[in-house]
Amino acid sequence: MVRYRLWQFWQIVTAVPLEPSARAEVAAILSPSELSLFERFALNDQWHSYRVMKMLREAGHNQPALLVAALLHDIGKTKLTLSIWERSLIVLASILLPRQTAVWGQGDAVGWKRPFVVKMQHPAWSAEMATAAGSDAQAIELMQRHQDPIAPDDQSEEAQLLRLLQWADDQN
């Protein structure tokens, strides 16, 4: 866990623009309005979303809604920019005080609660932004629910796609 978090921190600090081939892959999946959303991401977040999508593709999952959701699931985080220190605070609090982090994430994004609100509410914000961009309803649903627990006995197509998105997101 510590190694992974250090790797994430390093990715933020050393982020460079997507390579042209990666950018072309993203542009082939997203509509022009969705691509405009993707371009709002900080460079490290573009790479994160690209890696999530790439992992799904390499595992043989090419459903269009899943790939769009992979690329845009965190777009709601662009609504309020977080510093690297605020991101670190979220990670630490989520590990040490998970229930309290959820409580702090309710309400308005003001003061010291701001990073927790972004963490908790960004899936809904992602869905709103994707809706405004004209994204597919299934992709929007996946974005909105990408942090939700899934009942183990739920074998619906949506639950299976959501599990895949969560799996790839958790790896990246």
C-alpha cells in the first residue's frame, strides 16, 4: 500500500503530456465533447484515466460505454482543483478514518472539508458533466457509481461492468 501511494505521488510530480499514440487512442474512443472534458484533466489524471482504459482493453474488455467511463470516471474532480497536499490528506484520512471521511464529504465544498467533498461527490459531478457532454447513458451510470459497493450476488451486466471499472481503477 505504501509503495503504491508513493508511486502515485511520483506520477503526479513527474507527469508529462500523453504520447501521441495514447492521445490518438483516447480520441478514437471519446466524442469531441467528451474529449474536451478529458482535456480538462491535469496531466497525471490523463495518464491515470488512460491506464485504466488500457488495462481494461488489454484484459479483453472493449465495450464502448466501459471505455468512455474509464477515461472520464474522475472528470468531476476537475470541478474543484486539489493540491497534491489535499490529495495526500484524502488518502491518509481514508485509510485512518474512513467513516469520518465519508461524513466530512457531505455538504458544501468549503474550508478544510473541501477535499473530502471532492472525493465523495466527484462521481455525481462526473455523471453531470458527462451528461452535459452527451455521453452514453450506460457510461454515465458507470461514472456515477464507480465508487459504490456492488452486491456480491448482483450479476447484471451493469454490475459486471462496474466491477471491471473498479478493478482497473484500483490498479492505477
